[in-house]
Amino acid sequence: MRKTRRGRKSQANYREIIGKALLRLNDCSTLEKFPVLSQLPAVEQKAATMAHEILPHGKALKALLLQALNTTIERIGTTDDVVLNRIVE
């Protein structure tokens, strides 16, 4: 098993956290204070551009998650693999 630096989440931990965040995608209030993800540099940067909004971190995290989902769907959707196409649907 690969060791991680102290205090750093493993990829498995991030996958679990992201999965939980995706289940709450329409709840910007929860996403605003979502552990770990709301403090990532990309979220902080996007939230800074939304500083005038209510719940900027939650909205930034939601936007980034949706962007990642759309990118993944676009990449998977171009395949002839039946199983992957079902996942996209």
C-alpha cells in the first residue's frame, strides 16, 4: 500500500469525498463548508471570482464538479464501448 504524507488524503479518500459531494450537488450550503474540497486551491480561486455571491465556495465547488462531470461524459461518450455508454446515460 502506498503511503501518503502526513495530513494528506489518499486518492481513495478523495474519491469517497467527491462521491459524497456529488450526492449533494444541489445543496450549495453544504458544499460551502464541505470538508477538504471547499479549501482546494481551484475552489478558492473560483470562489474569489464569485466573492459578491452568497455561498461562493459552495457555488465554486458545484461549478467545478459539474465541469469535471461534463468533461468526463464527453470523453467517455465518444467511445463505442456499450458499458461506458450506459454509464454516461
